[in-house]
Amino acid sequence: MLANGWAFPPTVLVSSTGQADLTLGTLAIEPELFHALILPALWLALIAIFGGLVVTGAADPRPSAIAIPWPLTLLCALIAAASLGWSLQPQVRTHAAVELERTVGVIVSDPSAYRGKTMQASPAAGHDPGMLAVTLPEIYAPGRYRLTLSLRALPGDAASDPNLSVADIRLFSSEVEKFARRWDVSAADLPADGRYHRFAFEFENPRQQALTFILDYPAAAGLRADTIIVSPIP
């Protein structure tokens, strides 16, 4: 999980189904060592070394001193400013369904899928309704976004009624009562022609907040899920 602690405090929700007694012990949140500690330390060390070389070269007029030409210094400053500006802009986020959490379905090979594998659930295989793909909460800036899903129907395992929903997509923030969306894909919208079809849904994010996307499998027909793409709309 990547959490922006300055903009949004990470939230952990533990739910009980009420079907059995449950005792909750210690709940620990530990940072991932490389990305949280080692990588920032390396960047700071490189910045410090570069700054030291610049100061040393400027203060020592001897020819033997290490001097950083001012054009190179200016170029590095421009690159750093451009990198910072780019990082502050909303970016396209592509999620492979096979890499996301789920409560139902299996991973199968599919040469036409995003990375050669896809998530599959089928009533014929005895899969009960559940979540086929769930993204982790991520911070999204205010603005308009397009949610695109790549889905494929399984031939020979079609829904009995073309009006039945074969996939449900849910979007919600940490405050579900204030911001939540849902879209349905019917059997009539997803032909069983052996190809992936893309379904796009637009939404307005009112403020900077963490959003989660869930692809639900209603068990009405066989389904494969390839990618979930969230892209900002200029």
C-alpha cells in the first residue's frame, strides 16, 4: 500500500461477519523498508554530494579543485523542477486484475490479456458471487476521471437473461456516505465473442481523498477481467 500520510491518514477497517466469536489482538502497520527508508536516504545522499561538489568548486579557485560548470548546475535544477511539476500532476494508473486482491476467481493464462494472465470466474466452475478485483486505497486529486475496465465474456457460459448484470463496478472513498458510485455491465453489453471489451465510466472527484475501486462478480455468467485503468480527464 502506498499512502500519502501528509494528505490522508491511512485507515484500517476490520469487519466481522458475526458468524463466529472474534478477538482482535495487535494491529501493526510497518513501512516497506526499501521504498520508505533506503530509497529516500539514497536520494538525500546524492543531493548532499552534488551540493557539496558545487560549493567546493565555487569556493576553491584552484584549477585542481572539482568544479561543476554552471550550465550543468542549471540543467540539473531545471530537470528537478520539471520532475517535481510532473509528479504533482494526476497520472494514469493501470492495474492488472491478477495483481489485485480478490475474494473469488482464479488466475488463468490468456495471450490476449495485458500481461498474459487474467482473472476468471465462472458459475460452471462453482464460483460464488464475490469481488473479482479490489484496488488498494490511493490518493486522488480533485478533478474529473475516467474509469476503464477490460472485460471478456466466456463463450458457453452466458447469462440466462441478457438484462442480468455480469459485472458490477463500485467506487468509494473512506467516507462512503459522502462519496460512492456504482456502475453495472449487463450481459447484453458484453458479447461472448472471445474478445476483451472496454467499458468507460466517468466521475468527478470532489476533493483530494483516497479512492478504492471494486469489480464485483455476480455469478450470472462466466467472466474474465484484465485491467482497471483510472485516467484524469483534462
